[in-house]
Amino acid sequence: MADIVDLIYADHDWLRRHFLYLDYATSNAELKAVWEVLATRLDTHAEAEETVFYPALLKKGEAGEPEDETEDAIEDHNKIRAAVADARSHGVGSRAWFEAVGRARTENGEHLDEEEREAFPDFIKSTGPELRHELAMRWLRFYAEHQAGAGVNTESRDAARYIEVNS
């Protein structure tokens, strides 16, 4: 069976690797080739988590503090979205672009680490394989429906409102 946690971990690995690929780029064309796909994936990943994973954590999480974990995640996603939007407003390879991409990388890294350390263990302990499989299928459908970031909302979310609506 597929497992939502495995799929999110795979996405985390993809994001980490693509930030690393930026370090290997030797021209602005290479930076652009890596960044455009990475920026889109960052936005898509955040919305996928907010659509599929975090509503389920709010309803099923018991071992940790699902409201706090969700609030942190939404706030992290907002910071990542802001950094991505900032990078998109600057020329690839410019100092301002590198600063914005650096913020996206830092915020994303901190978010992934926190999620893997807190939200995932809570979710695994609080759910069974059937639910995780069902969510994995929703996750896969989400990505199929939002290929290349099509229709992804890149606006910041109000964490308190999100928790209220999804609890």
C-alpha cells in the first residue's frame, strides 16, 4: 500500500536535492533551469500538504500537538511562499535573487526538519495504514491535477483560520 508519509518524504528528498543542484549550476541559464522547477514544486508541495496532510493531522493527531504543528507548518509555508515570490521578482543570478533563494532554502530546510521530527511521528502513531494509503492516493491525485503548478494558490494563509476550518 502507498503511504502519505512516504510520499511526503520523497517530496522532501526531491526539494533538498534540487536546492543542492543550484550549487552545481555554473551559469544563470542553469540556475534558471533548476530554480523554475524548484520554485513551482515548493508552492505545489505546500498546497498539497495543506490540502491533503494537515487536515488529516488536525483530525487524527493525538500523540503530539496537531494544532501547534499545523500552525507552525502554515507559517513556514507562508515564509517559503514569500521567499519564492521575492526570488521570482528579481533577475536570476542577481544578488537579490540569491538572497531570496537563500531564504527559501533556509525556511524550507527548517520546515522539513521540524515536520519530520514532530508532525510525522504524531501522525504515524495516531493513524493506521488504511488512512495513510487513502491520503497517499489523494496526494497523487493532487499532483496529477496540478502538474507544473497549474492552479496552485500561492497566497499566504491565515493559520488560525485554516485550523478553524480544517479541525
